[in-house]
Amino acid sequence: MKKYVVALLAMWALQTCYREEALTPTALESATSKFDFPQGTSPTDGVIEGIYEKYGVKLIYKAFTQSDVDRGWKSPEGDGFISARCEWSYLDEATQLEAAVGILKKKVFDLLPVAVVTSALRACPYLYVVNNIHYAQGSREQMSIYPVKALDSWMVNLSLNHRQPNNYSMRVVYPAQIMLEIFVAAFAGGAITMPPEFFEGLDTRVLTLKSYNAATAAGAGLPDYDNYWARRGFPPAVLPTGRIFTGKSQASCAITPSVMPPLTEATREVAQFFLFLCLDTHWREYFAPGNIFEDCPRLEERLNLFNSRMKDVYSIDFDAIRTELYEGSEIDMSPTRYASASAQDSQDLSFIYANY
């Protein structure tokens, strides 16, 4: 009997404490927030507040430290850890903050539906917005780094010290890569799906892939003709730099890049489909006679399915995305100008296609 009375008293005490001390969502957030928010009182801080109210993520541009972002940093190609530490520059509030937030708002958040963004960033309350992020040491010290994740945050690099109109990598591919990270997280979490027929009928194990030229030289009915990567249903490869492999003499395709976590081998292509349709303004033209997707009905079916499903089901409009990404740029989008493997071409970020 005594134990029973003690138990009742304990339950009453807990209920009383709960009624008096229950945390509201605001109180809970203030108890767990690492930063004062917003971090300033400028008009740009107002834009940052608007992004938080709409998407539930806080853009943080100061006051975070190395310990906030020291996690596992991986190469954009996904080929292993390069360094546990990265270095960056805080945004200059007077000259860079407005531009950085403007890029993120116009070229990322405004181009993706709220449901997709909130699903992807549900476990990520902070986006650290920085300039000139790079590995602290190693052979890839100066290599550009795309959005990278810590335990409760992503760090996004706007590289505002680079030439803005002409620099394809920094001004076009960076926002597209941030969108890609959001898309992949939403897809992996089940907020975006593709029907089974999108993945059916593909042979991803035997990769005896041929180039357009090799397949054309072989002629219809021969194995080399059928093993042309586009004829097998794969889109072009898009490197982390944004180079799109549409040359007729190479056999690189979407299967070539490493799997992008948290995708699987079976779903690896969705990242390349998304990035390709964000960047290539000529993809519909490639199906014309003599172009690289001629007589590739499986790829045409898959590209049209992906493009229409994203627009009709999820309100992701790739035509609108490309228009915004390239707005005001002087980037050469000519489909006949290819970068070669030369050092000069690899450093020239004013045009987008490659053939090596």
C-alpha cells in the first residue's frame, strides 16, 4: 500500500511539473538554438527571416566556428575522405551578404517547392553561408567544394570573389549543386519518387559502353551499336565542375560518376538526370537525326518521364530553373564547343561541354 501511494504521488508531481513547465515550440527552439537569430537588422536579414519562416532553415553567416563544421568532408566525386578540416572566409557583411543571400533565394529556394525543401532540410536547422571554402591541406587544397553536411548543418559556398557573369562553375553550377543536394535528400527520404518503369529494362552491370562515333561506325544490328550509352538509356555524365559530356567520341555517361550518398546503386542516376536537366538547354535537340541521341528511344522516354513527372507532380520546372541559372550570364552554351583534356580548357569556366 505504501509503495502504491508513493507511485501515485510521483505521478501527480510529474503531471504538475509538465503542466507548469511544458515547453512551447518557441521555448524549445530557444533552448536548443546555437545562434542569435536573425544575426543582424539589415534588409537582407529580413530576407533571411523570410526564408526561415517559409522553409524552417536558418541562414547563418557569422559566429559559427571550426568546431561547428569539423565533420567528415568528402570529395564531391564521392571518392573518399580528403581532409577532416576545411577553411573558409566569412562573408563580408557590407559587400557580400546581400549578393550571397540573393543568389540562394533566387537560384535555389525560389526554384524548388516548399514541400521538397522542408523534407530535405528537416534534420538540418542551419545553413552556414560562406565564401571561398577549400580543403585545409592535401593535393586538392584549392579544389572547389560543393555543399557539405555536418551533423545539424550544411555549409554552402558562394565563392563571391570569382567573376560572376562568366564563371560557369561558381555562378551556375554552385546553385544547381545546392538544389541537387536538396533534391537527393528529398528523394532518399521518400518525398520524391519515380515509378518502377523508370528503372526497368536497364543493364547497369555489363558496362561495355561505346561512344556515338563507335556505335555509328558499327551500324545497326551489331553489339557496338546497341551498346552506345545513350541507346542503352543513360544520360550524359555531368562532373562536379558542371562539365557535360556530350561529345561524340567519348563513352562517359551517368553511370560513370560515383554513387552520390545517400542514393543507392539502383537509384544513382536520378542525381545525374536532375543535374543534366538543370544545366543543358539543348537536351531536346539531341534527338534530331545526326545528333547524339538519335535512335535512342529508351533515353528519350526516360528524360521525358523525369522532366514531366518533376513538373507535373512536384512543381520542379527545369525550363524555369535553366532560365534563372543562366540569367545575365555571358557563358558560352554553344553545343558544338567542347573542352578538351588540356590544362587550358580545364581552367576555362566560360563554356560548359566536354569531349574527353
